[in-house]
Amino acid sequence: MDETRQQDNPSAHRSFHPEEHAPGPGPGRKVSKEESQDVPGDTAKSTGRRGEERAKGSEEGMHDTGRRGRSQRPSGTKDASATTGVDPQNPSDKKPRQG
């Protein structure tokens, strides 16, 4: 029979019952002049797509391999066309490089 014992921890009760143990709120803080003004500069426009939008379409070189494991997390692979490197090599193309 497995007997597990939990050590007594009085601070845990204080942590989860602040209405009994925590002091009252202090005085409010003053907002500075700088905080109340707009931030100078231009607003940046995002050019990227949201994750939800990217998931709807397939990207070149990416291959969905379904869900895996108990967590059922999505998985996939990519080939050389999905690489942005200088000299992408496709592992299935076992051609020797000239040079």
C-alpha cells in the first residue's frame, strides 16, 4: 500500500486566503505626466498572417503527417523547398555536389 504524506505548510493557507491574512490596499499611485500622453512615433502595420490563417492553407514544401502521441499534437515535415538557406539540399536527392 502506497502511503503518501503531505508536510504541514501554514503559509499555503495564508497564500490562498488573502482576505484573512493580507493587509488592506495602500494609497493609489499617481499617474505621471509622461504616462498620460500619447507615445510619439508611427503605428506599425503588421504584414504577417495570424496562425489561424496560416493553418487554413498549405505552405509550399510543408507536409502534414497527422496527429501524434497521447496529446494528439499536430506534426509534419518539410522538404528543401521550404528552406530559406543559401543552398538548400533535399535529403532524398542524394546527388553529389559539383564544385
